[in-house]
Amino acid sequence: MRIESAEYNYEFTLWGRFKSGDREAFSEIYHTYAEVLYNYGFHISDRHDLIEDAIQDLFVVLWQSRESISNTTSIKYYLFRSLRRHIVKLMQKNRHFDSFENTAYPEAFSAIPSFEMELIISETEERQWKDLKMALEELKPRQLEAIRLHFFEGFDLKKVALIMEMNEQSVRNLLQRAFHKLRQWMLLLPVLFCFLWG
């Protein structure tokens, strides 16, 4: 509890410094979150250029509007929610806006953070890992996005729903359908199983 409180205080302070025009704080925010934002972007679009443009736009807008944006104790949540909106806006603008449910993202699962990936690979047989990866590729993009946000990025269901602009029950349904499809592979991968359900 104290660790969480300290983290919230740190993020609140860092965000406050950034809002007051502290370029070092802005740089710290960028370097802390740019890579994970880029990886998350692949759950929404498979276009590298569009994701890069959305992240650049996001940080430009952040800096330009720093004095008027609201306070936050979770910079990561603020950035994820904002990035999703920027990507969707660019997709609409460039007329590449397909239904999330019908668009395939072959690179979506490759964006899992390296620590988790190394842990999974080191604890499982290569064949089992390949089986799981194949199963994940069969999930719908929004199911993958919900899994990443909830289990790998640590957002609670309420924040996942807000980021994805859905209600909480719809997010629960997405996760439930995803787990139903993954169940046989998850039983083969106890490390991932414990990680997802712990």
C-alpha cells in the first residue's frame, strides 16, 4: 500500500512539474512511456507510420496544452487513453478505419513486454509457446487489446473500459471469450496461467 502511495505521489509530482513547463519532467515522461505506447499501438493498428505519427502528435499536444490539462496520479493511464484516441483519429483521417473486430494484426502479440516474454519462454517448451502464439493470433484484436491492458499493463477493468471506450461488462465479456479460446493452451503454460489469473 505504501509503495502504491509513493508511486502515485511520484507520478502526481512529475505530472505537476511537466504542467509547470519543466522540460526534464516532460523528457522523463516521454522516455518512460514512448516504447510501451508504441507497442500498445499495435493492438489498434498495424501501421508503423501511423502509430509513430500518433505518438508524436500526442506529445506535441501534451506540451502545447500542458497548462490546461487535468492532474493525474496515473500518467500511464492518461497516455494510453489519449494515444488510442489519436490513433483512431488518424485512422479515420487517412481512411484506414476498419472495424477492430475484422482487422488482423499479425504483430499484436509480439508487443508483450520483453520481461514477460523471456519469463514465459524460459519456463516453457518451445512447441508450447508456438501453440499459444498461434492461439493468440486467432483472437480478435479487441480481445488482445483488453488482455494487454488488463494483465500486462495492470489497468483495472474500469480503466480498461474507459481506454477502450466500452462499458465494463463488455470488457468482461471480451476477456471471458478470449480465455475460453485460450484455455487449452493456458493449461499447458502454468507460468502464464498464474500470471494472468494472479
